[in-house]
Amino acid sequence: MMQNNLDPRDGLEPTARTPKDAPTADQEVAPSQRISDAVHAWLDGEPVSESALSAAPREVAFWKKIEAETSSRRRMATPPHVPAQILAKLPEER
């Protein structure tokens, strides 16, 4: 049985690919700094001194903002009239 090679790259010379040519998705980015153990303990709900947390004000502010946003979203509810509108738009089954 004869098989055709349909690869469009066939006959082209391979080019060496350097890391700078690699797409961004292919490159691993190392974190710029490590989050302190005090912040990890605070996130886990363990008691942590304020002085330990004051050493990482940026991380603490970030996680407080995340907590505020998620708690407000937990309280969100669909208005009572919306399910009725959705059901009215669905086609009837035959």
C-alpha cells in the first residue's frame, strides 16, 4: 500500500528555536517573591501577630480584597422574576 506524505513541512529545513523565540505560553515564569509563612498561617485561620503581618502589607491587602469580593458574591441571589423570564423563553416540548 502506498502512503502519501501530506505534511506541509516536508522538504523544509528545520530551524533551531531559541527560548526567546518561544511563545509566552511555553515559558515558565518564576514568582518574584515567596509569600511569608505568617501570611500562609493567617490565610489558614491560625493566630498570627500583627507585626508578622505588617511585614507583608501588599499580600495582606490583596487577600483582604479577595475575601471582601467573594463574601459579597456569596450573598448575591437571582432576582425572583428572572427564573420566570428564562422559563418563558424556553421552547415548549412536544
